[in-house]
Amino acid sequence: MSDDKKVIFSMSGVTKSYPDAQQPVLKNIYLSFFYGAKIGILGLNGSGKSTLLKIIAGQEKNFQGDVVFSQDYSVGYLEQEPQMDEDKTVLEIVKEGVAKNGGRSGRIQ
């Protein structure tokens, strides 16, 4: 199977609820990503975009459903509002975040 036809990530039946919310922020989500795919997540404020990314990155573990990465693949997560060293460039900070989280990015330029 060629790499571009290989599913490297899948999420099935993922639901995330918060105790004080009347309804789940994510409900029964199914996603699969092919190797090399470019993914965009769009939605209104409060619609669960950051929560979804935190689940994918393994930062959020309190959810129902399954999240699976193919062997030899992992993900890194750069916070939306990270604490940054003002003496470093954005590129240096992103590279550190990828290395710290064990994520694979191919090549960061």
C-alpha cells in the first residue's frame, strides 16, 4: 500500500462532556487521517476545536471513544497561548514544542 493511502490516525465514537455543561462539546466524532494529509479544523468559538486537538494530541484523556495512531506515528501539540521565551524565534519555539512532545512534523521550515 502506498503511503498516501495509509491511514495513520483514526478516532471513532469520541464524545467529550464537561460536568457543568448541558450537552457534550463533542458528540460521536469519527475521523481518519491519511499519511501526508493536510487537515483544517473550522468552527465557531466554543464549538470544541481546541478540545478536539487536545484529544488528538493526548493532552485530554477524559473522553469516551477510541483514538488510535498507527505504529511509528505520534503527534505534537503547541498550545494556543504558550509561554514563550522572548529571546527565541517562533521557529525555535515550535521546534522545541515538537521535540518535547515527541511529535513528528517531517520538516519544519
